[in-house]
Amino acid sequence: MTLVACLDVGSTDTKLAVVDVGDGTLVASATHPTTAATDVLDGVDALLAGCGPVQRVYCCSSAGGGLRLAVIGQEALVSADAAHRVALSAGARVVHVAAGRQTPDGLRTVRAARPDVLLLVGGTDGGDPDTLLHNARRLAAARWRVPVVVAGNADARDEVTDLLTARGLPVAATGNVLPRIGVLDPVPARTAIRDVFLRHVIGGKRLSRGTRFARMVSAATPDAVLTGVGLYADQLSGDLLVVDVGGATTDVYSALVPDETSGTAVAGTLWRSRTVEGDLGVRWNVDGILAAATTEKISGAEHPLGLATVACTVAVRRHARAGRDLRNVVSVVASGGVFRHAEPRAAAAALTPTLHDHAGGWALPRAPHVAVDRDYVLAPAGLLAADHPDAAAALLRRHLHGP
């Protein structure tokens, strides 16, 4: 048997894709309302019962609001900024960013943001450890209970870990997100955040009564999508832009070909990046879209697809203004239920205002190919990338086509 099931358990819907990993064929797909009010496995099991026998089940989740993460760094423009970008790439919704030596009031502000995980960073390897150690002591004294990922100055890692674990905090210590000025290393922190998400967050949200769901989930949904984005980008001869408009947020992913001649930012360059706009959603955050449309002087938000167009334009403006050069984008993919359920040509045309956004103050792609993730294959491809890379790549090639 070469069929596997790929599940994405979202806050609103649970989506299923059955894939033949022998050749990357999408055999079947289905959707069921997420049954968070009872047990998310009720909806999962209903989908699995209807798809027939499969070899294995892969699963990602953003149910219960996904992964909420706070960052404490050393300087706002260097380590905190680097950690913020790494956290977004790890599939987290960053709910607070703090920098410098924290006071009790500062920690109360961090706690009020209700993070599921705290990313604690500071200093390059071999640099001044004082701020990182100060913040670790503050957290220990404050009886912090949220899991902490330590990804700062390697020379202070053991002492920071000892300070926190002595107070009973769950701690994951990993490589520095900014080991040297201008060098951004996201992989160790991304991996540690994913592990903490799986061990502590999924079970802590009480989405299911037992441990089966926590054992089933292997990634936060945005993390799986970013993996799929990267896999698809590897097949292109240029840069890739993906805009995922959801009910609560609009996520923008970009995968850029590294340009060693472009200079190096102090906080490093993340060539595969994600930004999350928590105020732009076509179901739960319509007011945020309307407010952003007024602020950014954009019209057209009179119907669901119009709302999606405005959300895309605002989100891409913000993504580009964060330092992403999108001039060399050769392919743009629209994702999200509002696009999947629209007439194909209308869904693709909804991106036209974004790609001709001369008022946005960012450099537009020259002549990108436009596709709609109508069959919702980015997340399944990301789930399959490690075990079945060829099948995952074939799945993307087949289904990310134009209208």
C-alpha cells in the first residue's frame, strides 16, 4: 500500500488529503468542520473513516489558535528582531516582543500576552551575556511557568538553563539564532520550538481527551506550509510568494534565491520567511481588514473575494516593507478557503490588484505566474517532505497551476 493520509486540523475546518506516495498523486480530499467543542478527533476520525485504509497518517494543526509565542531579546533591532523572524518561520504567531533588561512590570506585560512558548535570546556567541543572564534570573524569580526555548549566547547557555530548570521550568536549550553579527541561523530554534509545541502546547490546549491527537501531530500548520513553500521554490528558477488568507489571519510566505552580493543585514537575512497579520481574516477579523483598507487607502472590500484581495494587498505591503525584495518573484500562489471555493479565474484575478499595487511603496514582481492552491497541497507536501520528498514535489507540480 502506498496511500497515506495528510490532515490539517484548523480552528474552523479539518482538511484531509490522501496521497499516493509512490508517484505523488492526490487520490482524494475532504473537509469536515473541526470538532473542537467536543474532541477534535471526532472530526479527524470521521474523515479517516471515509477515506479507506492508508499506510500512515500525517497531521499538522493550528486549532485552538495555533502556537502563541513571545520573544525576549537583548536589543530590539538585532537579537529581538532576528528571534522574531525565526519564530514566525517556525509557525508561531508572535504575540509580544520585548528587548533589553526586563523589569517585573515588563514581565507582567509579557505574561499578559498569554504566550504558549517564550523564546529567550540575547547576544552573539562569545559576546556580553549580562542581559541574557539578567532576564533568565527575572524569569526564575517571577515563577514563570510557560516553556522557554533558550537560543542566545552559547557561552551563557548552560548557566541560563540551570537558572530556569532550578525553578522547575520546562526548558529547551539550542543553538543561537544570531551566532555572529549578520549570520542568522533559524534551524536549531525552529526545531526546538516545534518540539516544545508538540510536547507541551498541543496537549495543553485540551483539544482532545487523550494523548492520541498529541502523538499524531508532527508540526504546526504554518510550519508545514513553509516547508511546502520551500520545496516548491526549489523547483522554480526564481523567487516564490505565497499568500494564505484565512478566517483569522493572513500569512505571507516568501522564498527568495540567496543573493550574496546584496549585502548582509546586521540581524542576518532569512531567505525563506513568513509574516503573520493577526488583524486580517475573512471570517473572524473582517473589521481588521476594513480598518486596514481605510488606513492604507484601498477600496474593494464589498464581498468575500474583495475582502481577500484587500487582505492580500495589505499583508504583502507589510511583508515587503519588512525588507523582502519581491522583484524577482516568478510565481505567486494564493491559498485559503476563500480562494479554493471561488470560481478559478475569479480567484486568480483577485490577486491582480496586489500585483499591480503601485501605491504600496514596494518593488513589484515583473511578470509572475499566478496559481491558486485549489486542492490545498502546500501543507500535505510539507508534511511529506521529509519521508517522501519526490512524491511531495510531484504533488506540488501537478496542482499549483494557473486558473
